[in-house]
Amino acid sequence: APRPKGTAMGDLWRSKKMTLVKVSFHSDDARDVLECIGSLDLLELRDLRSGTSFYNRSFVDDVRKCEDLSRILGVVGEELQTYKITPVEYPAEEDCNEKGLPKNIPKLESFESFVRELDQELELAKDQLKALRSYHNSAKEALHVLTEGRKVYNKASARARPTGGYSSLYPETELLPLREADSAKTLDLNATSMQLVSGVVKNESVHSLERVIWRATRCNAVFFSTPIDEPLLDVEALSKGHTEYLNKTFFMVFLVSKSAADKVKKIATYFGADLYPFPQGPAEYTAKLEEAKTQLEEAEFALKVQQDQIFGVLTKVSTEFHKWNYVVLREKMIFDALNMSDYDIKRSNVTSVEGWVPIDSLAELTSSLAESERAKGRNPPLINEISTRLTPPTYIPVTSFTSGFQALVNTYGTPRYREANPGAFCCIMFPYLFGIMFGDFGHGILLALFGYYLITKEKEWSKTKLSDMVEMVYGGRYILLLNGLFGAFVGLMYNECFAFPMAFFGPSHWGGAENDLQLVSGEPYVAGVDPIWHHAANKITFFNSLKMKISIVVGVIQMTVGITLSLLNHFEYKDYKKVFFQFIPEIIFFEGIFGYLVFTIFYKWATDWAGEAKVAPSLLNLLIMMFMSPTAPIDEPLYGHQCYTDCTLAADEGFCRIETIAAACQASCGTGPKPDALTPNPAAEFKVCFSETQTAIQQFLLVAAFVAVPFLLLPIPFIEMYQAGQAKKKTHERLVDDEHEEGGGHGEHGEEFSAGDAFIHQGIHTIEFVLGSISNTASYLRLWALSLAHSQLAELFKDMVLGLGLSASSELGVPLFAHVLILWFTFATWLVISFVVLMVMENLSSFLHALRLQWVEFQNKFFYGDGVRFAPFSFKMITTDTSDE
């Protein structure tokens, strides 16, 4: 969608401020005023007669008239689709004004009578067409009965002719009933003693019909059936208005009595069979055959003439169809809007409508309505802002770039009015999360190129009806572009392209023997992972550790942003109690545990443990010991190291209180009979380290996190109880004043406050946040898992498929020509597998996991998503496409 006028990227941060306005005008101008409002696309109307039934509103007859015309045009549209006639588009691009609306719009009355006459004409023509199709189908079935019945007689004559001279001896018996023909030489039966029933029936009913006839006649019947190759019209579906074709079967039954024949006819009719008479003599057969052919030709001619007539009428209608449809839908929108106003000509000559409008568009609305009415020589309508406690709708203008990302947010829920919009952060955070999981330079570039290709099709496809799948992919074209770019960026950091190790930023800074690598330049690699790690024996271990820590860091940072956004929401809504008793406890709890974990990750990365001759601690053990044994001394500290090699020095400085020192220096500290383990002898040096600083900091953070929980749980319900009591007291005082001034009345009562509900709601929020902080942080490990899976799958396909073709000559010893064929086959296989598995399946998997992190882990920290989307009264919403109906 093109960028709305006056839209800036900053509008994505929060929904626009809205105001409720009342537009008052003369009742005679009501239709023209609402027509102008519909062309502005600025005002969302409120129903001022919400308690009134639709049938009791002023313009119900006009709405019904539009609905009836819309129904007629819907029927015409179905006929246009049936005859594959494409209507002329309306409005044409050159006939639109700067707002994209048609300039010249005909009046509804100018074509209403013609459309109604067209409806009657089409109904009559369709009834005639239906009758002609039924007649044509009957003629075709009668011809099939004559043709297939003759085959039955011919087969019977061949079986009855022992020497090939049957026809010459009995030339007149060819079309006799079968039993008479078979026994004519010996029994001399009367030719009229046999009865015959013939017709066509659906294929699925043939066997059932045969069994029922067999039982009903007590085996005194001969049943023949032959499938008809040509599909025939389903008469039952035709009577219901559907043209369907199905396969049918010709059948012929020979019986010995007329009563049996009547019984068989009733049975066949019950099974939906169509019966046709079959002639008993050659002359009659020839006449019937010629008559059936003539009837079929006449039916085909009449059917073609009728179809051509309908096609001609529809061809003329197609030039105006979309225009009529647009005008009818437009008129219906106007009358529906009038039904939402307080229009009542019997009560007042003034009509009013109320609606929401963006504050920065109020001046445009006022000036446009004034200019429109002055141009017609009328007084401009009065527009007044109304003070209300109603919650306004959410209006977030989007551009062609941001619409796809905002659609991801709206799928989860529409932002609450003036709530921080996750769509503003989704534009960057979502592709970044995707890129971490899809990190490969080659795959990312291919995905970005596909997104760019869709962007180049904007002008061509924006006015074209696309299939559901193509439209969904096209709507996310900018998402695909950024997903690919971020995937390529992360691939640069990983130094991988199609799973091949690359050196994008120069050669490795490590050199030397394989078992004794040293930094050649003395400096770390310029950017990303040093290429040497792709060839290291502990490659998997290194990348596992790296990607796991990256996942935790990214997750904690994103969730911290989410918690910070909740603070901005509290300020926006002036809900200061949640600033002190929700945001502050949440940020203390979260950062005291998981923020500290991120700090330890960065500190460990930034420390040269080998250069300082220190043991790098395990961060997992550090976090576990922080919770399980917060007071225990830390054997392998991360920072604030205090190390001793001499028990005497440690005892003199008063560190015997440290358990590790007391255990190693039992003699000096007097804590046991064992000799000191720490001696100043360099040959047998044993060092004990601890960190009082780290222990104190971790204890403080742990206590702060636990203390924050009751502050998050208890104060807010008590404050809400106090606020509810104060509000109830003020309401009571106002009611008393009203009774003294007006002599009585009824006040407005809001929703009753429940202290129990307040405690339950806050308890649920506290439990969800505390437990969710742990589970959400662990959920970000999917970044590590998906990234590892993508990398390993790409490497597997590269080594086991493409690598086989590359090494075929050296390892298998095949000649050059065979090597070329093998290489071509393995490359094609690698290409197909990489596309299907990595570019499609892995792409979709990474997309869904990134969407889950965006929706659940990030948005649930601040996003309510219970807003109502701004839906202005606008003629731009009219669509004349009836293909989906």
C-alpha cells in the first residue's frame, strides 16, 4: 500500500492521537456531506442509533434496494465468469483523482431500471437455456439407446448363428426380441410375447438396479448394460441450477410379460433412470434413428443460438458491470452511514454524525467539508470536539515497507490506543533473529535477491489479482529482503558461504604448526569468526559455546527492551503506581539474574585467561552456585581474584574465615590436624583463589531479585483498592449534589471493582513474569539450535553430496568424462536438496521460530494487543472484484 499523505516513519512508534468529533448539518444535505466524508478517508463513524433495530431506521428501504441490486449484479457476475467474459476495469487509472477515486460517477437511478430488466431477461434466458439443455441431453441419450441397443441385437444374432448363415435364413429376425430370435426355429413363439425396457442410468446405480430387477421378476428377466463413453448431463443437478456432467450406462431388459415390464419401469424410475422406447422392427428402427439424429441436430442448433444470445447480452453488460457494481456498493455505504446518524426529519431539520478522527487531520476534515458545501452554495457543517471517556481506535499509518512487519504484529493483536507499537521494533529485531538462525552469506543473498525481485514487481502486481499463496509471499517482500540481508550479515560474521569456510576479512591471524598455533599478527581477527576455527578439531565445541552465548545475550537484550517499553507505556497512560511497583521490581529481578549473566559472558570474552595465567570459570556452574550456595566461597572466580600460595600470609591477613583457605591451611588457621597445603616453595607451589567481591555482588543481586517479588505482587492491589474507594466516594458526593440541584436522578455506574480479582490478576502477572523470565531466556536457545542445524545440514550436503563429485577423480579413479558426468549429477542433486531443505524448509522454520520469539518472549513484556483498529468511512474500501464470491 502506498504511504498515506503526511505519513512519517516515526508514526509507527505509537498510534496517532484521536479525538471524537460531532459533525452537524442540515438534513437535506446529509447525503452530500457523508459522500464528502467517504472520499476523505479520515473519519470513523460511531452508531448513534445502536439501540434501534435495523428495520426501524430511516434509510432501510434504500439499503434494501442497494442490496437487491447488488444481488442482481452478483448473478450477472457469475454468468460473466461462466461465459469467461472479463469485465472492463473500473475505475481506470486515468479516470481517478489524486485520492485514487473515480472523477465522474453516474447516478444509481440512471441504470437501476435497466439492471432490473436485465435480471428478468437473464432469468428467462436461463430458464430457456435450461430447457434446451435438458432437451438436448434427452436427444443425445435417445440416440445412445438406439445405437447401443442395436449392438446388443447384433451380438445376440452372432451367438445364435451356428454356421454364419443365420441372417440369410431369417432376415427379419435381426431386430426381434432376443429370446424369440434364439428359439424362432424350434419354438415359433409370437413376436409380441416379449417385453423390452431400455434407458440410461448413472454408473453407480447399474449393479443395484440389476439386482433389484432380478429379484423383483424372480429371475425372469435378461439384463444387458454397456457404459457410455461420453459424459452426459446430470438432469437432477440442472434442476437445481448447476451444470454438471457424469458418466452413465445404457441398459436393456427383456421380460416375458407386460406386468413385469411395468414393474421394471417403476424400479428403474426409482433409481433415477431415464427410459426411452426401442423399436421392434428394422423399418421402425431406421425411422427412429433418423428422427433421433434430426432432433439432436436441431437441439444443438437451438442451444447454440440461445448461448450466443446470452453471450451477446453479457458482452454489452461487461463494459459497465464494474461501474454499476461500484456505484451500488458506494450508495449502500452512504445509506448505511446515514442509518448510523441521528437523522429524523420528523424531529429536527439538523442531522449529526459522530466519529473518531486523528487530531492532526481534524483541520483537513474541517476545511474539506467547508469547501465542498460552499461550492454548492450551502453553509458549512459545524464540527465540535466531544470530551469522552471512550477508548479511541488505534490508527497506525504504514508504508509499503512497514506494512508487512505491522501485519505480523496485527496477526497477534492490534496495539492498544497509544501503546508502544511492537511493529516499530519488528522491522529490525525480527530479521535479526531470523538472520542468527539462517546465518549463511550465500543463502542470505539468494533470499534477499528473491525479496528484491518481488519489490521490482510492485507496479505490475499491485493492480493484479494474485492467488492466495503468491499474495501472501508478495505481501512479505520487504520481510524477505531484510531477512536475507541479515542472514548474509550473520554469514559474514560466521565466515560461511554455502557452508564453505571463507576469509571475507583477510587470512587467518593464526599460524604455525597444527598442534602449536600462535597469533601471527598479535591482533584478533578483524570481524567475525577467524576462518581457522572452521578447520579446528574442536570446531563443534567452539561454535556451540559461541552461538549459545550469543543466543542468551540477544534474548536478554531484547527482553530488556520489552521491559523498558512497559515503562514508557506507564508514563503514556500516567499509571505511576506501575512505574514504582511493576517496572522497578521487574527490571531489578530480571537484570539481577539474567542481566548479570550477560555481564559475565562479556567479561569472560574480554579477558585473556591464558595471558593472565588464570582458569576460565564455567558460567553454567557459576549461575548454579549463585542460587544453590550463595554464601559458599568461589573456587574459580570470574573477577576480583584473591589468590594465596602461603598459608602464613593468608592467616596474617585474616582470611582464615574463607572455607577454602581454612581447609588448605589447617595448621596456620588452627582448623584441623593436617599440615598446610600452601607453602612459598616455588617447586611445589599450590594456589588457592577466591573472590569476596564476586561473592558479595552475587549475594546482593540475589537478595534484590527475591525482595523485588513481593513488591511486584502486593502493593498494586492495595493501591487499586484505595483508588476505587476514593472514586466511589467522589461518585457518591456528585450524586448527592445532583439530587439537591435537580431533585433526583441516576448517575453512571462503571464496572464494579473487585479486590479479589485485583489480587488474582496481579498474582498471575507476578508468577508469569518470574517463571516466564526463566523460560523465555531458555527459549532463546532456539537461536543456537536452529543456527547449528542450518550450518550442519549445509555442511552435510556439501561434504556428502557435492564433495563426492569433487573427489570422484582422486578417490574413485574414474576417467575425466565420467568425472564430469558425476560432478554434474552431484551438483544438480546438491542444488535441489539445498533449495528444498535449506532455502524452503529451513527458511520457514527460522521464520516461525523468530515469529514465536517476537510474539511471546518480546511482546508479552509490554504488549496487551487488545486495541480496535481504526476503520474510517472510506470509499477506498470498495472492491468490485466478485471472483471470490
